[in-house]
Amino acid sequence: MRTLFISDLHLEESRRDITDAFLRFLRDHAPGADQLFILGDFFEAWIGDDERTPLQEEVAEALKAVTAGGTRLYLMHGNRDFLIGEDFCQRVGGELLDDPTVIDLHGTPTLLMHGDSLCTADVEYQKFRKTMRDPQWQTMFLKRPLADRQLVARQLRDMSMAKNQGKKEAIMDVTPEDVVASMEQHGVQRLIHGHTHRPAIHELTANDEEARRYVLGDWDESVWWIEAIDDQTPELLKESL
């Protein structure tokens, strides 16, 4: 059995190179894969399933081809695309996962997260995240005209970029104590997440045993993914964009 994990592609019209890399990834690596997990920030912005740009339609068609070929597809919300809904998932033949979710990865319980909820030192962001994830706020936002939502998305993106420029690097990384707490809460020794754009494999202790945290990289300069084959140790892999 072969399972793939990716996150933080931030697909957008201005970065055709990333879209091409994703389509190439599907062509070269997805065939024969049993499962593909996309752990958030797949798109740079998502303002509702009713927006269907040429990029979104192209990507949806490519994903549908993958699932039609027998690969099970799972998507998780990120901090950029938390409004992806069931309509989009049905169109591509995928399933929307809660954040966090524990899966049985070839015999090993594995915790999947986007990762932003672990960055608890960034108090300002956590308050913003709580507002954006509130179902009532989302319902009201999705009722607004498409043009209004597009404007708000641009404003929020500009605001986020401006605020992040003034933050210390450590604040935007995960809080180690909360990583351990999350793993112990879910009773796992393996965690896979993205968000921080700091690809690595970290050794740690959780539940009084050796544990491992896998961090997926973003696709700004390179293609990053995790590949798990049968009961072998998952690998963090990289290739040129």
C-alpha cells in the first residue's frame, strides 16, 4: 500500500509554475497510489465553492482523474482555504477531513493536522483563526456576493503578509509543548503536518516513548511530499519545482 501527503502548495494564478509542478506530481507519483492526503493551504485563497476560476476548474479536473483511477483523496482545511466545502469535494471525488484527524497509516496510528493550531505563541493569529473558523461567521461570509468576498480575501491576505513581516520567526513556528500535548491527547507516536514551511523530521518524546513529527514543506521553491509504503518508515521527499 502506498500513501502520499502534500500541503502548502498555495495554488494561485500568478504562480503557474506551482500548478504545473502539481500536475506533474499527479502524473508522475499519483498513479498506483492508494491514498493522497492534502493537508491544507492547497489554494492560496478559497472564498467558496461557487467561485470557479479557470485554475480551480483545471485542478478539479486533474484531481477527479486521480480519484477515477482508484486513488482515495482526502483534503484538510488550511489557514488559506478553510472554506473549501463538500460541493468541491464531491466534484473531485474527495473527502473532507477534520483538523485534527487520526488515521491508521499502514498499521501505525498517525495524527494529521494542518499545523496552524500548534503555533500558539502567535496569540494574535490564534484569535483570528478562532473567528475565521466560527460556523456562524462562515455562513454569513458565504452569503455575501462573490465580488465582495474576493475583495475581503485580498484585504486579509495583504493584512496577513504585513503582520507576518514584523513577527519573530519563533512565534510563527509550532510550540513544542503543544505538539507533545496534542500527540498525547490522541495517543499517537507520529504526527504529520504542514503550515510552517519548515520541512523536517523531528525526533521527540510523547507518551513516554520515542515519537516522530513530520513537517511538510511548501511548494514555493521545491516540491515536497511524504511517501509511506506498506509498513516502512515514511519518507520526506523533495524534487525541483
